[in-house]
Amino acid sequence: MNRNARLVLAAAVMAVLSACGAKGPLFMPEKPVEEAPVAPADAVPPATDGAPADPPIDPATVPATDGNG
């Protein structure tokens, strides 16, 4: 076999061998992350301390003090 035929044969063998092997990603795919359910936008957030809020104070109804405590 002459030198050119060996070179062509070696190139063909290298091309065939380089084509086989990995047929996808070279890493293990991660499992999909499940997202937590989202509360609807019209939901009212719960109170932080559980106590009802004080009503606003009307300055006209507050009794005057004479400064003696």
C-alpha cells in the first residue's frame, strides 16, 4: 500500500472515530426547581402582631390638661 492510500485511510478512520461518542450535553442535567405558589395580588397580608390598630385621635375630643399631670 502506498503512502497516500495509508494517509487517506488514516484520515477516514480518524473521522469515523471522532464522530462517535457523546450525543448530548456532557454534564448531568439538574432536576427542575419547583416554584412556590404565589398568593393572589388581591389577598390582604396578615397583621404582624395580631392587635387591632388604634383609631385616629381627634384633637377636638381630647380633654385639656392643666399641666399638673
